[in-house]
Amino acid sequence: MEKTRRKVRPIARKRHNFVYLLLAILFAIATGYILYNFSPSHEFMIANIGIPILPIFFLSFGLLIFSTTTFLFIQKNHGVIITLLISGYLLMRIIGLTHWLFLILTLALFFTIELFILKKK
């Protein structure tokens, strides 16, 4: 009897997309620049309209967190979940919700969302 040889395929590994690493570096530079050079109450004046710096900072910071976590975990939904978690907690701190219970409730909410997404796959 002759044994048949099965082809053994290597485990498929997802490759890191280095575009997200490049974006993470660029947004880290932009976020650092905004953080060190502008006060939170600063406003840009464009055509007699004051645009506050805080939404620009949160956009840059959110894109930094998203691109970093997407590069590390290779899945975009993990990047979105972690970005929303961190940005949401920072917004709660700015609003004045600084009790430790808010952190635990936020972590529980996003952990539940993560489990829901994993179960759907």
C-alpha cells in the first residue's frame, strides 16, 4: 500500500499593512504639534468664523489611535472599537464625568460590543 501525501499548506498569516504605520506616524506628529503649540481654548479665525482647536485635536488623535491599532491588530473593526473607547472616555473627562465608575461602565460596554462582533463572525 502506498501512502498518499497530502499537501500541507502553511497557516495563512495576514500581513501588516504599512500604510497604517505611516499614517500613525504622521498623525502622531500632527497630534503632538497641536498638543504642544495650542491651548484648548484656541480658535482659528477663518473668514470671521472661529473654529475651535479641540475638534481638530480629537480628529487627529482618533485617526492616530485608529491607524496604530489597525496596524497592530490587522483588523479595522478593532481599530474603530478602541478608538471610540479612548475618544469617548476622553470626552467624558472633558465634560466632567471623572468618577472611576464611568471608566468601568465604558470598558464593559465596549467589551460587550467586541464580544458581539466576534460572535457574529
